[in-house]
Amino acid sequence: MISATKLKSVDFYRKIPRDLTEASLSGAGLSIVAAFSMMFLFGMELNNYLTVSTTTSVIVDRSSDGEFLRIDFNISFPALSCEFASVDVSDVLGTNRLNITKTVRKFSIDPNLIPTGSEFHSGPIPKVNKHGDDFQEEYSDGSDSLTAESFEKYAHQYSILVVNFFAPWCYWSNRLKPSWERAAKIIKERHDPEMDGRILLGKVDCTQEAELCRRHHIQGYPSIRIFRKGSDVKDNHGHHEHESYYGERDTESLVAAMETLVAPVPRESHKLALEDKSNKSVDTAKRPAPLTSGCRIEGFVRVKKVPGNLVISAHSGAHSFDPSQINVSHVVSQFSFGKKLSLRMLSELKRLTPYLGGSHDRLMGHSYITNRDHVNANVTIEHYLQVVKSEVVSRRSSQELKLLEEYEYTAHSSLVDSLHIPVAKFHYEPSPMQVLVTEVPKPLSHFVTNICAIIGGVFTVAGILDSILHNTLRLVKKVELGKHF
């Protein structure tokens, strides 16, 4: 068994009897300074240990979300009607999706971007299978030509006013014309305007009555509107509620649809309305007409991770558009790529990488308004977006934990004069590379080592300074005593 005396011989810290030591005022001052220095340096080292340190590298995109990319958007168009507003997607691989509706919502807005009603349920813009009669024969005008003045007169006179807003240069309008006139003639024979007074078919030439067509937000030709005289006449300053007709456009289908509209309306001279059971089952393919000329489009689409385009424009398989009357000015409230980040993930992102997140929604809050008084009003607005993915990874307790994936992009926008129908085009180009930000935690052993170095170093330096100061003072005292003797 080792004796206590032998164990004491390995003591690194041999003690000096207290009565052999001498305290000095200079030593006390240096001790206080050394203590504060230790505390200050300890605080700095602790802050450095707690501060996140990251490394940034550029690698080939290794996304876990596969080959698809989500695009979220919320865009307001003050002058593009929800009736024809279409969201289309295409890419370099040949993908071409027209009029996406499943994940897109539309809301009618006024020129000041204020909503004017509930969600606009348009559904897919239909492509009419039977548009006009296929045979040619002599026909006379059966519908009444309406002007701004006569339109108001007839709208208040007839319970149902069905109007064909057309343009003489329009291919689809010219195809509809024979069947429309024949249908109007048949309806007049069955429901004499003088004796019946329930329904009238009219037409408006939008090249002659441009203001009237603008008032009813006509952007595609031909547009068939159904105006009903109802209780809204008093509530809506004399205006009538109206719908758009999207059914077949041959004579037989038009006549059947008109009969279905007039059937529930009682005659002025009889209490009972004309009932036709066969016509009651006819689908007139109606839906509400837009209350205003503006539209807010919001939603998301999933696209392949290749260069492509997201295009918002006026689109229809059975209408023509006047490019000079289409205005795709817009205000972007949101346009972002990738999954939406929660508040917790956003705060974690800012903690780890304060410089990220600023370009996550580069277009947000920007307005792109074209001047309609410009000589060439056919203006397409293009946005060129270069998308880069940033992946933040945290390494803690020797484990790799992926925190979040974020897509940032640069945006360059321009106005382009076009001979075709103006569109709002967002051309996106995902980068094949990604930015990898990795958190590098500091080891606890490194922190402890530095603390020990701080304490030992300050203590040693303070001891050296105290020794120098003490010996200097003793030397000065000896010199002074020598002078006296």
C-alpha cells in the first residue's frame, strides 16, 4: 500500500505557507483586472461557440421532390375577364397543358383590384362541336340589330333578351350568323314580340357599338348573353342579371335552348307558360357572365424541372379575340417556386442563413401596367425567371438532418409589341445546380480547451506582470535608500 508521504511527492501544486507570502496593492489590482479579463474572454468564447457556422458549396441538384416543381401564384389582371382567362403550361419536352382549372381559382375584380363577388366558377372553356349550320342557303335577318339606345329599351321591355355580340371580321361570328338568324326567325314566329313579349333575339356589332360591348365586358366574339328581367332591376339601378351561353350553335340547338329559357316565363295575356317537356331537358350550357372586366387568378401548378412557360391569356376554342382590345396588365401578389415554408421553418432559415429568403418571391408586389393609349396596343408582358434551389442541412450530434429546401430566382421583365393576342408569359429556367448550405457545429472539447487556455493564459500573464512590477518597485526602493546613505 502506497504511503501518504509517497503520494504527496507527486503533487504538482505544492503549497507555500501563508505566513511566507506577501500581499501587495499592485498584485490586488492586477488580480481584479485579470478576473475581469477572464470573464470577458469567456463570454466572447461562449458566444462564438453558440454562433452558427456554415459552409456553402455548389453541387448538382439532388432534390428529393423528384422531377417536378410546384409554382404558386396570385396575380390580378384589372382588364382581363375571368370568362376567358386561361392558365397554360408548356415546356421544352413537349408538355402542353391548356386552361388548367383543377388547382386554379378565379375571382372577378374591378379596375382597382377590389373583388366584386364570390369565386368565378367558369370551368373549362368549352369547344363547341356544332358551331353554325354546315349548309348554305338564302336567309333573311331574323334578329334585331341593337344600338346602345335600343338595347336599354328592349332589355326592359322583354322578360328574356338574348344578344349575339359579334364582329364582322370574326370567323366564328360568320359561322354562327346563318343559324342565329334562322333561330331568331323561328322564335319570332313561335313567340310573336307584339303578342307574346317574353323573348327577343338581338345582335350587336361590336365594331360599331364598341362602348356598349365594353360595358358588358365583351372580349371574345361571338359572345351570346342571356339577359333576364327580374327583381334585380330595382336593386341594380335598372340593370338585368345575365348569363353567358356556351351550348351548341346550330339552328336546332339554339331554338331548343331558347324554348327552355322562355318556358318558365308566364305570358303577359295568360297565367300558364308554354310548356314543352322535350325542351325542359335540353342543356342550355349557361353560366354566369362576368360582372367586371378584371380577374384575380390564384392557385398552383406542378411542372417538370426543365425550362418552360406559364402563360396567362384569353383563350377559347370557339371564340375570336381582337388583340387591340386585350390588356394583360397585372399586379403580382405572389409568384414562388417549391413548397410553402411554415413560420417555424422560416425562422430556422433566418437563424442559419440570414442572407437567404430575400429572393424567394422576387416578383411579389410588382405591377406591370401597359399604356392603352400607346400607338401599338398589342403588348405582351414577359418575365424571364432563373430558378436556383438552396438546401440547408444541419449537422448535430453526428447526425445529418435536412431542415428545408428553398427556391430563389432572379427576374427580368419586359414589354414586347406583338401582332398576336397579348399574353402574360412567365418563362422559368431551373438551374441543374443547387446551393448546399451546411451547418458546422463546434465541438465541446474545442470550447473547453479554449476556456482552459484563456484562464491559464491570463493567470500566467498576470503573474509575470505582477513579478515584473514587484521587482521594479523593490529596485526603485533600493536606489532611493542608497541615495540617502
